[in-house]
Amino acid sequence: MSTTGQIIRCKAAVAWEAGKPLVMEEVEVAPPQKHEVRIKILFTSLCHTDVYFWEAKGQTPLFPRIFGHEAGGIVESVGEGVTDLQPGDHVLPIFTGECGDCPHCHSEESNMCDLLRINTERGGMIHDGESRFSINGKPIHHFLGTSTFSEYTVVHSGQVAKINPDAPLDKVCIVSCGLSTGLGATLNVAKPRKGQSVAIFGLGAVGLAAAEGARIAGASRIIGVDLNSQRFAQAKEFGVTEFVNPRDHGKPVQQVIAEMTNGGVDRSVECTGSVQAMIQAFECVHDGWGVAVLVGVPSKDDAFETHPMNFLNERTLKGTFFGNYKPKTDIPGVVEKYMNKELELEKFITHTVPFSEINKAFDYMLKGESIRCIITMGA
């Protein structure tokens, strides 16, 4: 392309301060360096992780910053050493990566790449620690190595999944984070068999994706557990068959579920980050074969407490990161599930806004009105 090797000037939504509305700015985006690609972002969406770090309530603030990590786009140019991607490829940038060389990448069981594992505190690129974004010579920090709230961004090639060019980017962009996290937690880790029962703790975007995984797997009963009863009607679209609000019962929710299911569910997936919900999700699975999977991220000082007999009675507790999907190897296959009509994405997309109105996406999420809001970059 004519812009190869040159600085690109484009629009980006910059967070100058914690919790303050993003500001549309003209930024300069440097060419990709070694093992990097520059991507023209066409569609992006807002994830709760963006909001959490934008609010900067629980971590070291790093501003000014360009957030965004769920997106779809087209490769504009590639840096030195990039052989598996070329200009024109349709891609999803991913917040975590796959270098292909470390023990985790060589393992069939792990997706936790040593080099490119998620790092929320890094504001520059791995190659040289520098930012590829600037305004009037002043660097703007990256976020998760993706920074998709910009019309162009630079990403390490190990964090870029090449996908089917026929896949609609305004739909499959949501595959690059929350959806795959929940879907994979069920399909890859809990692995319910057809006809089994599954409990989903937390019916936000990730929990609904976990429910979608249970639906695809052929679960006979999908029990949604949430403190917000207003989420229950919507969750039916994702295959949830029954609902439990712990506040409606005078006994522990694990006891309620055990009574509903003749001793416990076959599988459970916890998507809240509440350590109490994690304990409940584990203790509600059936002895002998029950498997509980933890997805939600707990608070720093949380401690998981349960009686060792729960393990000795042959219950299994597992954790997962990004649904155990390897970004480059596996995410193209998730896109194919959508193309083959196995996976339904449209029902996750509740709102669409033009890039110029990106702050509306934050409003929708903060009010609890959206599952996913698509932001159209060219608008």
C-alpha cells in the first residue's frame, strides 16, 4: 500500500484522564517494527476490561492511553520478520498472544504464552518499549498491545489472528475477547457432554457466552445464576433454561442447585470474579464426576475456602484463561463456527454507534444496558 513505511495520521479516541470521556484526536501512527503489523481497524467493541482500566480504580493509572482490544480489521503493512501475515489479510487483534516458540506455545494444554501473555501495565511495544502512537511528538500509551480505539494501530504479529475474509468483521470482532473466554470455558475446559446439566454463575457477556457454549454442546439443562433478576429474560436467548437468584432463597445457592438437580449439576462455569460465587460454583457440582471452571478474576486479597472432602468426593476444580484458546491457532476456528451457523453472534450485539460517539458505548455499559456495542470506525 502507498502508506507502507510512512507515518499515518488518523483519528483515535484518547483517554487523557481516568474516568473522563474519551477525546477524538488526530494521532500519528508509526510504521510497524520487527515482528509487528499495522492494522486498519474497521470495527471495534467495548469490553468491561476497557472500562475497568479507564476508571483506574484498582491499578496504577497510565494516561494518556488508547484503549480497545476487541476488533476486526485489515492488515495495512507488516514489519521485518513477519511471514505469516501480509497486507490485505482480514484479522482480529487479540489481547494475548502466541509466539510459537515458548513451552506454553509448544504445549497442547496451554495458551499462556511466555512472551505475549496479557500485560495490563505495558504502555509500549515489546520490541523496544516505545509507543507507536504520538500527538505532536508526545507518546500516547498502548493498551494490551492492541489499542483498537484508533483507525490504525500497531500490534505484535503474535497477537493477530488471520481469519476467513468472507467473515463479516462487524460481527466476528467480538470473538477476540469476552465471547471466546466464555465459550471456550465451557467447550474446551468444562466439556459438558450432550444431555448433561450446566450451571452458569454470572449472566454478563462472558457468562452468556459460556451458556452459548453449553447450548452448542447439547446440555439438557442450563441453569443461570445471577443477583440481577432482570438478566433472566434475555438469557433465555442464549439457551438458559432455568434461573436462580441467590437472594430469593434462605439457604446457600449450592444447596438450592443440588436439590434442583438430584445431587448437583454435571458442570458449572463461574463468570463473576466473586470468590463467594467461585466457592458456590465448585460446591454445586455433583460428586463423582462434577467439574467446576473458574473464569472470573478475583480481587487481589481473596482466598478460596472449601472443605477438602469436596475434592476427595471426586469433584474437579479448574481455571481457564481466554477459554484455553491459542489466539493464532484456534480463534480462526471460532470464526468458522459462526460461518457454519453453529455459533450465534448477532444476539450478543445489542447496540451500534459511530466512532465519533464512542462515549455512548461507555454509557450503555455503565448503565448495564448493553452486552456488546459495536463501534463503526468509518462513521
